[in-house]
Amino acid sequence: MAGALGGDAAQVSLREADKWLKTYRQQRYVTAELRDRAVHLTLDEEVRTELESLDGCCVVVTDVPVEAAPAQDQWDRCGDLQRGERGTRTMKTTPLEPRPIFLREVNRTRAHAFVTMLALKISRALERRVAPLGLPARTPWSASKACGW
């Protein structure tokens, strides 16, 4: 950063630069230092290159020992959990949303949940069928409209 600052102003600028680096998660490979009352940013290319090599990678951290479940099994269970969460989110944010209806009988409540889950399964089946068509659809509902169903 260009421009010389007074003593207190320089310290404030340095703190602001450190805060900015922390906010944007760049403090691992960019450092801010005060030289001649000016804040200078230094880029560590080696660390940056190492971190960039991990771009797009996903890491699963668990307390389950490898002896209890191999790494591939842990990865698969994480994928199952992600699909379950996506299903719940789909049910809550699409036309599948289980409306707040007041049912007095347990069997009717179960039936309502069953119909919602069945609609989710049909939605997923529709996603799989539409995917090979290459349509720019974000949801099965918009895909069905695009296909004229």
C-alpha cells in the first residue's frame, strides 16, 4: 500500500489489513507488515501453490477409527448423509413441501409423510430421466415443463 502514515494511523492500517486478510482467509499465504510507516503485503507463492493444489478437494473429518470403518465406507456414509439432507431440503423448499395440515389420527399423519416421501422419490426418478437430455433445468418441475409434460 502506497503512502506514508503517522505512527498510530500506520498501526490502525496494519490491523485493518490483518483483519481483511483474516476475513477473506488469505492470512496463510499473504502477510501484512509495517515498513517505513507503510503497510506492505507479501505473497508466499509456495504456500499459495500448495493450497491451490487442494482446490476442489473435499475432506471428511471423523472420530470413527479406520479399524471400525474403512475410509471408503466413511466417505460413502457421508454421501448418504448429504443425499438425505438434500432430500429434506427438497421436501421443504419445492412443491413437495409438507403443508402444515392438522391430522388427528396417527395413520393419517403417517400417510401424509409417506406421500411426501413418495413424491420425493418420483422427483429423484424424474431428475435421473431428465439428466441425459441435457436440459438447463434446475428442478424436475421446470424440467417437466421444458419437456411439455
